[in-house]
Amino acid sequence: MKFNLLSVICLFVLLQACQPVDPSIRLYVGTYSVDDSDGIYAYKFNPENGELVFDQVTENRENPSFIGISRNNRFLYAVSEVNDYNHLDSGSVTAYGIEPDGRLTKLNQVATLGNHPCHIAVAPDGETMVASNYTSGSISIYQVKPDGSLVENPQLIQHVGFGPDSQRQKGPHAHSAQFSDDGKTIMTADLGLDKLFFYQFNADSGKYIPAQQPFVEMAPGAGPRHFARSADDSFIYVMNEMASTVSVVKKVNDGWELVQTESSLPADYTGSKSGADIHLSADGRFLYCSNRGLNSIAVFKRDLENGTIELIQNEPEQGEWPRNFCISPDGNYVLVAYQHSNNVAVFSRDAETGLLTYTGKSYDIPSPVCLKFLN
């Protein structure tokens, strides 16, 4: 009897070991609440062949356009890019718990105290989060509870001023923010003011205050939008939306200095300019950014010693209006969200050359804006 039971157990273990391992990685997609979009979509991405398979959707019809995920993969945060949350002149942020099967469980929803939040970033330790309010030109800094929910009444930092473009820069437009690796500094790109701001955490007040060098200024009318940082925090690469340029900001002693600006468009391009997202490869050798208008992904080669960049490719369009994009965790693919053509396209990436090639794989997703892998 003991022998038979042992045999059954061994056979069961053997069968389990022979079961194929699912290599897929979960991908979350933030969308605008237009047409038939239902909210935040979850897909399974297969890094072995670049395929996406629909998994589930979390209902949210309040423009959950941009999302952020905590480093421990336990919580997801989504903006509601609106200006009338809960009868307030405000947008909002919703906190979700990420269940083992990928489902999102709503934890709470809080006002940003600013209009049309369009970007979210979570501090490395997961204890603070910042949302950028585009229309009102402010950032909202939240404390995060141990259960992942957000403390109401965030610290609000309001930008003031205007830029040279009378249409796009009548006032401040905070477009994105990031934490330094130690969480003590917040960097914020303001499209309306042509500035990259720096805020330092003050232990005495428990608030973020302007750093000793409060900002770096881009070219007039450039319109800084998103930015990427080198792994050693020595360089910041700023995607300027209105100029479709990338500005290289270098750490110099205790401050920052603008050292280079390059177009992300071909030299003979004469169409509309509208740069969007920007990311560095994990090895820091290549920089990628999305060009709306041209509808391309620009590829730059990066000098690892001095941080300078050189444009080497503009991968042709596979959709309209490329917004956010992401590099797969293994670095072999780039997935691009095309907002106006309602699709996400998959490109293979050559790790040696940095160049992109369209795989032929494109997936219908309504009004996709933001792509985030669950690592």
C-alpha cells in the first residue's frame, strides 16, 4: 500500500514537472474613455514570439489614460484625466491592488486638486506617488498607505508663468514627473514653461521644496513632455513635444546643465511636430522616442562616456498617433500604443544595433495611451 501511494505521488510530481511553463508576462494598458473603451486592459505577452493575448479588463470610464505600477508589483495607480471628479474642479487618481491572477481590486480614489492629470510615478520604496496635472500646471504628491491606498489631500505644487507660444503655452502644463532612486528628489517636465523642475524632500517639513537649482530651461517653445534618466542618474533625456527634439541634461557638480539638443525627425521632414514618450534601453546604449505627426519611433545611439546621442533610425508608422510605448523586460521587443488608430503594434529590437523591425503583429485595443509591464 505504501509502495502504491509513493508511486502515485511520484507520478503526480513527474506529470507536474512535465507541464509546459507559461512564459507570458502581464501587460496593462491605460486608455481614453471614448468609443468602445471599457477601462484598463490586461493582456498576456509572450516574449518567445511577441504575441499578445487578451486577459481581462477593469471597468473604468473616467479616462484612465496613464497608469503606474509599484516596484513590488502589488499595486497599480491610474489617473482619471478629467476636471470634474466628485463635483470638484479636479481630476483624480485611483489605487488598485493587483491580485495573483492579474485582476485589479479598487482600493480608493482621491482628488488630485488639479485638472486633467496625465501622468503618474511611484517612488522606488512605494511610499509616495506623484501625479502631474496638465491643464492646471501642478503636481500632486501623495503618501501611500501600507495597503496601497492613497492618503487624501496631497501636497500640491503649483507652477506659475507662461511660454512664448500663445496657443500652447498660455500657462503652466505639468506633463510628467519622476522620483530619483532614493526618492528624495522629484523632477517635473512642464510643457507650458519650457522647464524641467527639481524638488527636494525637506525632512523638517515633510514636504518637497524647490531644489538649490530649481530648474533647467529648454529652448523657448520646445515644450518638454516626458524624460528618461540614465542608470547612474548622470544624464536626463527630455522629449520636447512641440519641437520634436530630445534635450540632453548632464549632472555637473551639484547641478544640471543642458549640453545637447537633437531633432527626433528626419532632416527633410516638413509635417507637424508632436513628440511624445521616451525610454532608454536597459544597457543605456540606445534611446527611443515616439513621434506623433510622423507616426514613428525614433532610435538614437548613445555614447556611454559623454551621454551624447545620434539619430540612427525612424521606424515607419504602423498606426496613427503613437503615444506611450514600452520595451519588453528582456529587451527584445518594443510595443507601441497608437491612440488614433486604436492598436498596439509589436516591433522586434536588435540588442546589438538598437534598430527596430515591425513583426507584423498588431492588436486592436480602443484608444490605447499607456503600456506597463508587470515585471
